[in-house]
Amino acid sequence: MFDGIVQFADKCRACGLDYTRFNVGDGPAAFLTLIIGAVLVGLALWLEVAMAPPFWVHMLLWIPLTVLAVLAGLRIAKAALLIAEYRNKAGEAGTVPAAPDEAP
């Protein structure tokens, strides 16, 4: 499904479904970043109040965790949105969507 870390391939390797028909966009990235950011800031504040570690511990812990959580979450969120668009035959406003097995 993916050609890079979070970039979709042009077509499915198994069934040939054209992924370029779907407009996933950056919607999942905005929501995911806000949600993960809120959770991780809350955890960082809790750690600071509970144990008061040095600043380098926060950097060593939270920067890689944030990057991994966002990248893994983006793959899941983008795939889920593409699946939802496929199942609901979503398309651009004002156009008639093609059937899933028809070529555009």
C-alpha cells in the first residue's frame, strides 16, 4: 500500500487498485499531530512533576517517541481514510464516482 514511509504507491501490488484516485490529503496529519502532541506533553509534564529529570532526559525520551508515534500513526490513519473512501465510493464534489472495479 505504501511506497515510502507515509507515501502511497501508485497501485496495489496485489490487485492493481489505482491509489491515485483517492484524495487522502493531509487531514490525518493535522489531527494526529494535535492528539499525539497533547498526549506526549501531558506525559512529559507528569514525568517532570513526578521525577524532575534533567532536560537531556526529556530530549532523549520525547523527541524520538514523538517522531515514531507520528509516523506510525500517519500510516494507520492514511490507510484507514483510504479504506473509508474506497468503501463509501467517495469522490470529488459534483462528480459521479466510478465503480471500484472500473478504470477511470
